[in-house]
Amino acid sequence: MLAPALSSTTPPSTRDDRNGESTDASITAWALAARSGDPDAFDLFVRALHRDVRRYVTFLGADPQSADDLTQDTFLRALGSLHRFEGRSSARTWLLSIARRAVIDNFRHHSCRPRLSDTEDWLSAAERAQPRDLPGFDDGIALAELLDALPADRREAFVLTQLLGLPYAEAAGISDCPVGTVRSRVARARTSLIEWLDAAEHPQMTTAA
């Protein structure tokens, strides 16, 4: 069941600012139904969150060669842990927490191994994977490159709240830190990104300074 769901064409992200809560409620209901043994519900759960999981693991630093594997690993871990999911948090928050652990475990496992792809290959692949209509990130500036320059904790907070659209409280739960810390990290990330964008748009001013 799992492999066909992950290899199928992934639909657009199901989160919508206007009905995000109802969408999350539906996804959580699918997870609970899957826990009870409904295979169709698990397929809907996978399809609804596949894109978010892959974007999250990519922006946490996964290279293109491992992002798909980490996404697959995340859903396999979720399948094995469904019996413990009780719906106390949204299924999205629960799944992204699993994805975060999968990335950490992967980093630890490969910490002593050389990277398989160089920086330019990673950046170009990450840029191709990004949506083209994000406000403030146009004029040929690669969002992936800018985010990669942020400290890991600020990058994670920015991705969770600004790209995946999670509330700050849910992002705090995933990152295991206070809500205020998430807000501070996002604010600092925004400041850095704005400064870098401004420098890229006006390189002559930077050179003159």
C-alpha cells in the first residue's frame, strides 16, 4: 500500500489559510482511521502530507538523493507508530516530528561519510523543486540558497511557519522549544533574508560601502 502511494503523483499541498484548521482536522481523522486499519485512509493521509514532508526534509538539509528516501522513511515510521497516535496533536504536527527525527538519524548515520553531491548540484535541484510564486523571492534569487545560509534552527522555524504554514505553537512542538523562541527565530530569519535580498538587488551599494 505504502509504496504505490509514495510513488504516485503528489497533489498540491492541502493546507489553505482559509480552511487550514478543517483540512488538518480531515488529515487527523484519516490518520485515526488508518490506525484502525483502514488502508484507504492511510493512502489519503500519505497523499495529503507527502509534499510537506519532502519540502521539510529538504530544507532541513537533505540533499536530493536522500530527500525521497527520508520522505519514505518518515511514512514508514509513521505506519509503525500509528497505534500510538491518539489525535492529541494534529496528524501534520505528529508526522513532521517524525520527519525531523528521521533527518537527525540520517545525519548521525552519515556524519563520517563524504557527501555524494556537491553544493551546486544540491542548490540547483532544490531551486527547481521550489514554487515560483513565493512573494519576495523573485529576480532569479534562489530561495534554497538563501535558506541554506541561515542557522539550522532559524531555517527550520522559517520553513515550518512561513512555507508549510504551521501555527507557531505547532512549530514549537515539532522543534521542542517555547513558542517565543520560534517567533524570535522566524523574525531573525526574516531580517537576514531581507538584508541578503537587498544586497543582491543592489550589489553596487554593498561594494561601495
